[in-house]
Amino acid sequence: MNIKSNFVKVTAAAALTLTGVATVSAVKPESTTAKVQAATTKVKINYVPGYGINIWDNYNGGHFTGQRAQHGTTWNVLDQKTDKKGRVWYQVGQNQWIMAQYTTPAGNTVTKNTTTQATATAAKPKKAKKSVQATGDVSAIVTLAEAQLGKNYVWGGTGANGFDCSGLTSYVYSKAAGVNIGRTTYDQVKQGTSVSMKNLQPGDLLFWGSASAPYHVGIYVGNNQYIHAATPGQGVIKQSLSGYFYPSAAKRILN
């Protein structure tokens, strides 16, 4: 075994681990035949205080790794790619990718790639547009909605310690996507684009009651489940869609 060679690879991999984040596991070393890649820039997570953004295993149709990059922490960027939807992603470790739109430049340049230059310089992250036509990563909506599970139902509550149904949806869209969808179910049902219940996607708003004047709203999160501020006795919970309490309408806010 080439002890010196392995030591160099492990040392280089250790240099690529994220800074300031103890809750997310460090980047694993490359295989013994892989080339050593060093970061070219640093970015800081700019999301919602107390929360983090999902880390994905790929920038195009990847899967959530179960790890999150916390707001305010600094990460080394190893590479930059643009997905099929035109969104910029940063590689921050082996099979670890985050969306550029939730970061700001950290201002510190580090050692350049020891084998090849990064494919492009870090792009300035895009801010969410303040309109219901804003585009964004629906994972941010789902992540923030899930973070509210277990909180109290409060009449007229808009967060962050308690919500009513429309207060929860308003809070999540405002904080996670920078989108103002209105305060009441009457306002929110007028936003976005109507979608079929057979074609739901995570982040869609679900409404119960009249399609023009609904009495309840929740957020669809995938796998036939939704999150809503249910009742004073239940608080914010996740439930599966069922025939006895089925939505009457659905709206897609993010394109």
C-alpha cells in the first residue's frame, strides 16, 4: 500500500469539508484512483434563520441526502452546474449539491483546483421574485412546512409559534420563496394556476370547500400527503389524502 499517496488524498479530502457546520457529515475522500479536486470559492447559506437547505446527491433530478446546510454557514464550492430548468447548483462535496439561489458569496477565495479549473466562476444567486409567478425550488417549501409540524393551532396565527390554516401557508411561502400569497383562504385560492387533483406536485396548495370561497387550505408535500394547521386539538400535522376529507381545488404557485 502506498501510505504516502493515501495520506495525501485523505488530507486533501479533509480540506474540502464544509466550514462551520457540525451537524452535517464531512465530505468523504475520493477513491484511490480519483483525482483530487480543491475548492475555488466559498459561499454562505442565505435562507431562513434557524433552518437549512436540502443537500442533493445530484444537480439534475437528484435525491435528498437527508442532510441540510444550515442558514449562515459557509461552504467550499467545488464545481458549478446548471440543471435542465436553468437553475444554478453548487457542488459542496462528493455527491453533495445545493442550489445557488439560497447562497451569497462569502468573499474568500481559496486554493484553485489542483487538476482542472472549475467549469465556471460562481454566479450571483438569484433572488426570488416578489410575485406569485416566482420560480423556485419547491423543496424549500416542503422543508419549511415540515419544520412547523407539531406547532400549535392559533386562531389568526401567522407564525412562528402558532398558525391557523392560511397563516401557515402564508408564512411558508413568504419565508421559503419570498412570495406573498395573501393572508386568507379567499385570497390564496385566487393565486397561481389551477391544477388537477390527479397531477399534484409538492408545494401545491390544497383547498377545501367552495372553489371560490374555501374554508381550509394546506400544502401538498408528495406521496399523497399534505401538511396543514388542522384544529386547535391537533395543531400542525401531516396527513394522507382520503375520500372523507378530500380537497375541492388545488393551485400551483411556483412555476
